Amino acid sequence: AAGVIQSPRHLIKEKRETATLKCYPIPRHDTVYWYQQGPGQDPQFLISFYEKMQSDKGSIPDRFSAQQFSDYHSELNMSSLELGDSALYFCASSLDGEQGMWNTEAFFGQGTRLTVV
Amino acid sequence: KQEVTQIPAALSVPEGENLVLNCSFTDSAIYNLQWFRQDPGKGLTSLLLIQSSQREQTSGRLNASLDKSSGRSTLYIAASQPGDSATYLCAVRLETSGSRLTFGEGTQLTVNP
């Protein structure tokens, strides 16, 4: 079965550079989420999209932005990178149907490991 | 603010033992609760999803229960195997927080051969 695909799997950037992470949700899934997981920490919610519209926003820095495209893939853009941005970034997707019915299973990708040096 | 707590933080057991992992949450107004497994440096694998109206779900050697009113869930692993060694995370979807999942800090399980 198709899973959530993230690219790249690993990324090394220098401070103040920019990075773009990509996520391809499971086909037909209408909701995409982004999470950040620091070393030894639980995943922290950044932002989500339902049917290409932002549906929820968490602790996402102003230096980060995200969008979902017409083919449902999503990109997380990170600018002015800081050492503290080094983390695993996960994308997840779910099929939630009518907005507000957040009762379906979320599936996560393998993550992108971002290292800022 | 919803808080999700998992106890114990770490657990080491001999192979073959049955074990229980605990998850508690402060706000009982949830859509559902999901249990995940995470291997070191890897992604999150969904194990079980329990809707707020359900009491338990089973998949193979795994059984998850939910007591929504008391804000508790348990993950029962029968006949543990070394391959079960991983971090287990529970996450809830709050009715008041839309689509996001709020995670606990996880239980790191080691099953010794």
C-alpha cells in the first residue's frame, strides 16, 4: 500500500540558509500535517492543511511557511535557519472527509532529518 | 491545555513477558486516541486507533483500551519479543483543537532475549 513520502530524507544546511521539505500524502487523503521532533522529544505540531487550505496552526516559527498544492503534495519552507531547527520533520496525512470530522487514522512518513551547522 | 503523559518513561523486560504501557490525558473531550511505534531515528508507525466511542481495539498481540471519562488508555503487548523494542507513543485528537494530534513523551521499551 502507498505510504506518505517525504523528501529529502536527510538535509544538511548552514545557519541562515533556507530549506524546502516536500511531502506526498497517501493518494486520496485530504489532510496533511507537519510535525517537528527534536532529539529525545515528542513530535510537536506545526501546521495542517485540509483540501489545500490551512486548517490548523501550532508552534510554527514565523521563519517557516507551508502550503499544499493542487495535487495535494505539501512543502514546508524554512528560512534563516538556526542551529535549534535541527530536528526530524514529519509529514502525516489522513482522509477526513467533511471538515470537522477529525476521527480518522493519521499516517506518518519516514521523516526528513534536518541538520543545521 | 491538553497534556498527555506516558508512564513509565522506560521499560525493560525479558522476552515472552506480557506488558502494559499507560497513557493519560487531561482533557477527555477527544475525537480519538492513536498508538504509534517509533524505532530510533525513524518514522511513526500507526499501531491502533481508538475512537472516543470505543472501549478497545485489538491487532495481533496488541490490545489498546480507552477509558475516556477517566482520561486513560493502556496498550497491552502479549508475549513480548525483541523485535518489539522501540518507543511507543500515544496521541490524542482534541475536539477543541481540530485536526492536530497531541503526543505524549513516549515509553521506551526494551525486550531482552
